[in-house]
Amino acid sequence: MIGMDNDETICEHSVPTISSVSRNSEQVGWEAMALMDRLLQGISPPARDLLLAPEKVVARQSTDMLYCTDPLVRKAVDYVREYPTVRINIAVLAERLGVSKRTLEMRFRQFAGSSPHLFINRLRVQRAQAMLQMPHEYSLGQIATECGFGTVATVYAAFRRFVGQTPAQYRRRSLAKVLGH
């Protein structure tokens, strides 16, 4: 779900929080002033509406493919997101959360529909996808480190498993979408 206009009061206080489109208010203001100036000079307004691209999408939980309502699972996910470069195993994560490994595994299966390991790898792949879409071209080695995978081979295998293509294919297709090809 995506709301318009990035009203933080509404977006941040909904459960789950709502992603929104942030309009480019500064550009809207400049274009409005240019139109007003044109009208004050007696020049007719343009025949067509001026369409301005939004500034950005502000992603929140509503568009998070991995959102979960269970507080324990949420804490685990938040921890992994807060420390993306840490290569963490389930036993250590369970200990940090003050529960047994078995409890953590059962709660993940119940509320997330997968094992914690699989879920965490999905999070890491999601982060890798975001990095591959950035203008700066990160190497697979950098992505492996920044996403907590450890090795290039691990990134490659996880990417193939969850996305169905190699990181290079994903980067090319993402770039093609941006360029409109």
C-alpha cells in the first residue's frame, strides 16, 4: 500500500506504517511561480497540464515484503536490519533476544512462514537488490560484506535462489528499466 503526499502523521502512525510518494514540493513551487509570472505578463497558460515527477518513494512497512506482526520476529528482523554487516547465526540471535533457538524457529515458521535462516537471507538479498540499483556500482565483494553474506559465492547463490537471476542480470535489468529500454 502506498499513500500520496508523505503525510508523516498518517504514514508513521498506521500499523503497518504506510509507504508514500513524496512530491517534489520545491519544483512544484518553482513551476507555479513561473506559471504565475507568465500569466501576469499576459501570456496564455500552456494548453496541457505540466506533469512533474515525484521526488521519491518513502518506503515503510506496508511495502516491506518481509513485514511481520509478531513482536519477537519483528525484533529479530530489526536486529538484522540494524546490523546488516554482521554475519549472525540463529543461536546467537535467539540468545540476544532472550529466547531459545527452538522458540525463535517456531515463531518464524508460524508468523513468517519460513525458517529464520531463510527469512534473514531474504532480508540480505533485499538489501543487495537495493545496492545493485544504486548509481554507484558496488562490487559483489562489497555487497557480500555490506549485506552480511561473507563471500561472493554466498551472495551469488542466495541471489539466484531468491531472485532467479544473477546479480549482474538483475543490475542490467534494473538499469534498463530506469533508462526505459
